[in-house]
Amino acid sequence: MFDTLLIANRGEIACRIARTARRLGLRSVAVYSDADRGARHVAECDAALRIGPPEAARSYLDAAAIVAAAKASGAEAVHPGYGFLSESPALIEACEAAGIVFVGPSREAIRRMGSKIESKRIAVDHGVPVVPGYHGDDQAPAVLAEAAARVGYPVLIKASAGGGGKGMRVVRAPAEFAAALDTVRREAKASFGDDRVLLERYLAEPRHLEVQLLGDKHGHLVHLFERECSIQRNHQKVIEEAPAAHLGDAQRDALYRHALAVGRAIGYDSTGTIEFIHDAASGDTFFLEMNTRLQVEHPVTEATVGIDLVEWQLRVAAGEPLAFAQEQIARRGWAIEARVCAEDPAAGFAPEVGAIDGYAEPAGEGVRVDSGVRAGSEVTPYYDSMLAKVIACADTRPQAARRLAGALDRYELLGVRSNIAFLADLLRAPAFEDTLTTHYIERSFPGGWQARGDALQALALGALGCALAAQAPAEASPWLALGAWRVLGPAAPVAMRVLLEDASRCLHAALVRRDGALWRVEIGERHFACAARLDDGRLEVELDGAREVHRFVRTREAGAERVWLHGPRGTHAWMRIDRTAHALAGTAAGGAAAGNTLRAPMPGLVTAVSASVGVRVQAGDALLMLEAMKMLHTLAAPVAGTVADMRCRVGDSVRGGDVLVTIEPEATN
């Protein structure tokens, strides 16, 4: 075994690899970009080296910079984690040239499985069924259109070098094929540098199943059973579990047999995952692809088989043989994992950026959290939005689901919105007991997801927290400080108006006033009364005879104040609006002129500009493309009119809240 390991990654997977390295007595070395200088993975390793600016292409995707850091730190091995360069021949070649061990499979195995076209040919040659389709070398549009007609519509166009849901389109009619093919090819070229595609029959009720493989450099290869990853959004996994429910023994055995056949065909010698698509309607199972790296969802396998996959990646890379045979591997219980991301499910899963101001991970029996953040961490637009994974294991699937949902309820993450409450609702939805398909989310929330519980009651508590915070000496209003008085008699109770804007941009006015020992909050027709106190961010209330404790945090963002409340009803966030500024803005703007500016919803990089000064636009016309967190966002004109000012151009980095475009609205009669 080597002594020093460089971890060529960031976030939760870098922290997780460092944890195993520490247990094995290895010295761990982190690498970081300028955006990650204060990141958690940097603090949790024994040493850390800078490798470049924030952009991934100039840091975490720079093989030469990573190998230079390994040499400078004395590392004998490089672990790539997942994503970035984990399946890159360039990093393997650079490691080999420097005499450094690459913790992963052989370069040839990565090359052969890196092409979806070649991997399917290997599967077919070894008796493993694949989805009917076209995997040929002739990529002429006419040839592909003819092949699509033979496969039958609907058909799925997929980038050969794709992954992570990129470069995929479902085509339901021949008239749509040419445009969809052009879109997939452009995405594939931009994301993977390879515009080749393949075609597959589109399965109406697909399940996503996969088998974990583990091999060594002495010819031993075993499987560690299967996982289910059918709960997805935009072809990206959201919740994973092991084992897969509603699967017969014969179907499981076929999965294991086919996975081992593919692994043996390429002499696989590390951790890897064979992915399958299972037609829930027909019961047929087909080979999909192989991931020649550690998977995000590997903890559910670790929890059910008791094997540390990172440890065995390291041992195999160091030349050790597997210490167990297939018949010695057993599985026990059930494990479910949920991916926690910085995104707002109530706003179409828009990515979130900013500082994490409040953070506390759940704990308890059978609960594990793999996280890459902590209080004070900055969530930037440069990388994937996943912050952490919460894993729960128990004897049965229902127990594991309840345990995981409860852990998510206790997870405190304030400062950026997250999908935590959404994940808990997925686990509690009645359909979770049934056979899952990749349509689970859209069918569970056909109208989109919104936070559960009484939204107005949560808003009342947020407004109450603002009023209580205003009593602090440092920020008390002089009118509140004077108390309630008048010349001729006793005054009415002290009152404070609080304006809060929710995620849907709806403005709510709350009147908060003291009434003896109680606080009363009025929002429209709703009235709430409770005893309350705020102490160091801890909001204690007695509401409807029940005592509750919430975390109350305020953060500054693009010159505005955001209010956070975390408690028994989940996590809620609002923008607090200054009443005076709001009134002045309304007076000055005057009707049609209001809302005539287009602001950046988050920090990002301007990748396209489709308008210029003097051009007339309609409300809803696309004006800009903004890249943030590996996603593209279209920014549209808020009103009809003429572009009066364009304050950005392609290549500009912008901050959240920056004014990008000003429009002179059309005159109204």
C-alpha cells in the first residue's frame, strides 16, 4: 500500500475518500480551485494544493495540473472520485508518465466502455441483451432517420459518449427527428467533444437497475448485488436504494450473470457499475452502459454488504488480491440514499448559490451523511449542485424510508434553498410502495412540487422572527424603542409591519404586534397568536398549545435580506422587502415602467446574447443564456418594448442581482 494519496476531486466525494484514507493510515492530499480555497474537503485532508482558477476546465479537469500537484506533494497514487477526470484516458496517461498509480481500472477498460456504441457491441457479443436500436458507425442523418423508422417511434437519441442525462432526446414522430438529432449532436459536441449518437427504442415504463462489480488485477471478479435508481429527474438520479424492490429471483440472477459477463469480457480490475434498463411492463431487462468508476450511490451497497468500496479500490490499485470470493459475500437489510442539492424545487428546481449560514447534519441509528459542506461554505455556480447525500439503513424497506425521511426533516441547511423537503416528500408519497419507474416524480407531483404544511403559518413565524430581531439594541427602531405612548392616555400595543416575498415572487404583508404576554400576527384574513422568544437564532414559540423550536437566520444577498426558518415544518425562506424602498419604487416606476429590468437570478457566465440596444422585443422573448452550476438558463424579456441598455456580453461573469438588460416599455393608452 502507498503512503500518500492525492484526491483529484472536490465536495462530498473528496471528503468521503479522505475518511477512508485516514482510517487506513494514508496521508491525504486535496486539490482546490480558487473558488474552493476554504472548502470542507481542503480542511479535512492532511495537505492541499491549488490547481487553478474557479472554472473546472482550468482546474479539476486539468490533468497536467493534477499530476503536477501529485508530484509536488509526494503522492504515489491519485484517486479521481467520480465525474471530472474519473474516466479520462488523459489523466491515466499523465499518471503513467509520472510513475503515479491511477486508482481505477485499466485504460483499455475505460476506453472500451466509454463509448456506448462499442460497449453495446461487447454486450451483444457475450450474450447480454441490449435495447433494440442502432449502434452503427455510419452517422449520416439519412441513415439515422431510416434506422429510427426501423426501430419504431417513439425512439431515444443518445450521445455515444454521454452521461448524466446530457445529450438525450425522446422523438415521438418522424417529423421531429431531424431537429432533435441536431440538438443532441450539438450538446454532445459541447459536453463530450464527440457528436456520435446511437438510437434506442423508447421504453414507456422503464426502471433503472444496476449491479456493482469489484475486480482485482489477479483475475478475480465478483458482484455486490444490485441497486435501484429509478427515481430520476431529467435522467439524473435523485434517490437510490439497495436492494431493488419488486424483482424476482430469476431476474436478479440474470442481472448478476449479465454484469459479470460484461466485466469479464474486458478483464475489469476495479470498482465499476453495469447499468441496465428494465421494462416494468414486459419484464425484459437490457444492458444500458458501464460506469468505470465509483458511483455516487455506492454507500447503499456498502451499507448492505459491509464492504468499504473506496478501501478496496485502493487495495486493488496497490496490487492486493480480493480477500473474499463470491460465495462469501452476503447482503443484509435495506439502504436508501437521497441526494441533497442546492436548488429550489418550488421554482422549477432553479439552482441556488450563496453562503451556508446555518448547518447541522442529522444523526441517529442507521443514518449516514456524506457531505462536502459546512457552516460558512460558499455554494458557487461553477460546479454541480449536489452538496451531500443522506443514507439510511434498516431491516426493511419501509423502515429505511421512514428513517431517511425523518433524518431529512432534521437536516438544517440555511443560506441557500435545497431539495431536502422535496426528498422527504418523495419517500412519503403513497406510490413509493409500488413498483418504481423513471416517471415517479412527474406522476407523484403532476402540478409541480410545493412545500407541505401551512405556508401562511410558517410565514407568520418568519415575520414574528423579524419583529423579535428588531428589538435587539443594535437594530431597534427608535419608534419601537420609545414604547407605546400618547399624550392623553394609554396607547395601542406596539405594532410592526413586515413585508416578505416568497419563492413565487408573491408579496405578503404581515402585521406583528405585542398583546400582553402574547404576540399576534395578522396576514390578510389569517390571525395567529403565540408566546415567543428569540435567543441567538433560536426561535421558541408556543402555538395552539404546542411548543416548537425553530432556527431563525437572516442573510444578506445582492443588497437584500433573506429570512430563513427551519423547524418541524421544514425549511422556509423569504426575501424581506424594505417598506420605504418598496413604496418609493412603486411611486417612481409608475405602472408600465415597473419591472422593465432583467436581472441575473444567480451568479453565472453569459454564454449567449440574442438582442442589442434598439431592438424591439416582446415579453417572454429570450434575451440571454446564463451558465450556472453546469446548467444553461434562458433569461427572457420581462415586458414588451425596446432594449434601452445592454450591460453584458458573451463571456462576462455576472453576480446574482446584477442588472443585465433595461427595456423601454411600450407606451400604454
